[in-house]
Amino acid sequence: MKVGIVGDAKRAVAWERHLRPHQIVQEVELCPHINEVGEVDACFLVDESDQNLDILLEGIQLGLHCFLISRQPTDPQKLEKIYRATKEAGVQVQFSHWPTLAPATQWMMDRMDRPSYLSISREINYTQFLNSEDEFRHFWIDELGLCMKWMDSGIHHAEAKQIKLDNIHPTAIHIFLRFDNGSTADISIYTGASANRHKRVASNSQEIMDSSVQDQQIRIGRLNSGDHLYFEKQVFDPAKAAEKAALMFLKSVQMNKETPYTAYDAHKLSLQIKTLEKRLSQFN
């Protein structure tokens, strides 16, 4: 495959290194603008700017399979346009929603389809928190996107509560979701912790999966023949996340199948964000 990488030169070179281990990539073309990409089989768009969705849409309209590498976009109108454009153009689009694309998460999602219970807890060291409303917002958006993708069911009911010190410093948020299939998920984020901690627990009636996100370790618990709970462990390399995400995208293009995090997933998430932010504005 011939692959194009569009965006800042330094970041583009870093992504080129992630592509090198993959034998299906024969040639990589780096260019600063989407309209300068020649005949390529797939395009990596490395862009954190406010115009990245417009550039992505331009790429789709050019008939390019695109992987947008950026913070998760949340504009419902633009994402709906992008979703419709992908269907019209017949191209595959992947968003860099890292909670979903991470190797440990992919393994858990393959092993446990639609958990009955999902609980996510993230504690952030207060000295490392930038006290940014936007940074805090994307902490919970990322986890919400994972809950929606993994549960793969409509949301029947959602509750959210956010705390700000002196109405300035975002300190904590708790989100509770009940899905149409009866499953539940909760997200808890706290920015005043003494140390970083990030944990996801998923369960169904057969087993529990307890994931430490920072080091990509998973404990899998189930009952043995004596009805006692015992655990196995799986460990993944966090440094391989980008490389594996690139391969998943290229395989989706090769096989003409949906990517792990599609334009439809991104659009659905943006609509739920809007709903939750309306609720937060009413009750906070």
C-alpha cells in the first residue's frame, strides 16, 4: 500500500516510524496539505487544529480513506456531514479514540462482548492538572466514548454531576448511564488526587476484567471448580498503541470493512455529549 501522511512535519515523521514495521506499507508520502496528496491507498491526517474536521471532509470528498489523529472532535453538525460523506464516497474513516484503540481495550472488547457492568475511575495528580476546562471535558468525553462503543446499545437514561471549586476549578465529575439492553456504566473523574490512577472494571455473569490503564495490565477473574474467584493476568505494551492503531486502520481499508472507531461512532458520541452538557448546565 502507498500511504499519505498530512500535517505537521515532526508529527508526520513520528507516524511514519509507526508504519515502518508493517509489511503492507510499501511507500509513505509526507505532505503539509490534504489537496497535495497524490494517488494513495490511505491517508493519515495529523491535525489538532480547529479546522481538522473541514480538512477531513475535504479528504473524504477526494475519495481518500482517512485516519484523523487528533483529540476527539465533538461538533455534531460537522460529524454528521462527515458520516454522510463517508457513505456517499464509499471510504473508511477512523478516529484516534485512544481508549477504544488501545491494545488492552481491543483485547477486552474481543473477549467480552457488551459487558453487563462497566465502571471507570480516573484520579489525576493535582500538580499535573492544567486547570483547563477543555482538558477536563476531554477526560470524561474519552471515557464516555468507550462506554458507548463497548456497550453498543442505545442509552435509556443518563445522569451527570460536576463539581467546580469556587465555580472555577473543575474538580470532579460523575456520570451514570443505563443502556437499553439493561447494562450500566459509570464514569468518575477526580483532579485533586495525590497520584495518578486510572482503572476500568468490566463484568458479565461469567467473569470480571480489571484493567490498569497506565500500564495496560488486565486481571481476568472467574470462578474455579471450587467456586472460588481466581485471577489471570494479561500485559500489553502501551508503546505499541499507535503502531497497532495504524495497522487496524490499514487492514480495514484493505478489507473494506468498518474501522474500530468510525465516523458514526464519533457522531453518536457528539450527540450524547450535547445531551450530558445540557444536563450539567441545568443541575450544576
